[in-house]
Amino acid sequence: MNATIITIGDEILIGQIVDTNSVSIAKHLNNIGITVAQKLSIGDAKDVIVESLTKAMTTTDVVIVTGGLGPTKDDITKYTLAQMFDSELEYNATEGEHIRALLERRGIPFTELNRGQAMLPKCCTVLHNAHGTAPGMWFDTPRGGALVSLPGVPFEMEHLMADEVIPRLKERYKLSSIVHSTLITRGIPESLLAERIEGWEDALPEWLHLAYLPAPNVVRLRLSAYDVEGEATEAEITAEFDTLHTIIGDNIVGYEG
């Protein structure tokens, strides 16, 4: 199963903020066995949102969207999604009372703009945002997948992914594991390292994928496996790294994770 992550907001495109949401979402999805096929950042423009989400729904199983759920006029994600799924908005009293109570605790008046955040598409499953005023939304897609819209505020998105999205994905779909393991080398350039371990690399099973990750003074070697049984695969990767120790043991300084 694969996924597309889309972050919405002009502030991302002009470099005003750094997109940390897609990094966190990718880690969550990988941890339950969903491969991220692509990540995309787009602006707050209706036609761009429609085009990007439509394409993502036809090419990947799960689409996770963040941003554009605030109370102001530049936040258009919810209204665009309602039109895309041919759904009217209706007031969700439970979310409305939550928003009112949350704002009162912060000493902020409950305005019509805030009330509008509880207006949600009838066709979606509402994902309760216990830490903010913008509920998440889950839409079932025509090809049997899911499109999930989450607020752009990182700590709100993080709680919704952990508390609402990941449990639903695990319950709804039969998921295999994705395993990544990284070994760290030092004192040997990437090109020389590749020559030294060429025989080992060529002998790797087809389902294991090796990536070279160079950085100042170190080169990381990551082995990845997709759609596998987790514990058995981890044992196989450990065995492969043990073999690597016999080839470049003096250059291995540790592991990540």
C-alpha cells in the first residue's frame, strides 16, 4: 500500500516556514507498512488543490493532506474538498462545543468564524482534534482508499495522526511491514566504499534495497525492505550487516536506531 503526502500553504512555497509535517507523517506511515510514493507542497489555490488531490487519489491508496483548515478566508481546503466529494457542509454540534470551550479556556471569544470551523462535509468521518479548533476529516475515495485532511499546525497534526489516523488505517487495511536499518561508516569515501563492498552489494537478495547516504566525514548505508514480515526481515538485515563487518569492520562506527 502506498501514499501521497500533500502540504498546502503559500507560506511553505515562499520559504516562510519549513515543512516538518510531511517528515512526521512519512515516519508514521512507514512504521505501519505504508510506502510514501510522493510528497508535494502546493499553494492555497482551488484549482491547484483539486488537480493535485484528484491525481493523488488515482495513483495512490492513501492521501494525507495538511493545511488550509483555519477560520480565515485564505483557508479553503475544507470547502474545496466538500465540492470535490459533492457534499454539503453541516454544523457538527460536538465539534462546535469543543471549539467554544477551548477558546473560552484561552480567553478568546467564540465568533462566527470559529463557529464556521465546525461546519463540516456531511460525507466525511470527523476526526476529533482535542488540541485545536480545526477538526480532521476522513473521506473514502472511489478506488477504495482514503483521503485524510489534517490541520497544518504541527502539534495538532501529530496528535491526530497518532490518535485518529494511524489506528483507522491499521484497522481498515491489511498492512505488511517496512523495515529500514542504517549502518554508519567513517574514514572511507563513498566511491572507495562502493568498490570495497561491491561483491556484498551484488549478492544482496532482490527484496533488500541498499542506499548510500553520504555526509561530512561519514557514509551511511541503509538497507530497506518493503511489504515483508518485520521480525524475520530484521534478522536477515542483521545477518547481512554481520557479513559487512568482515569486509569493512574497521570503518564501521555504529548504527542508527
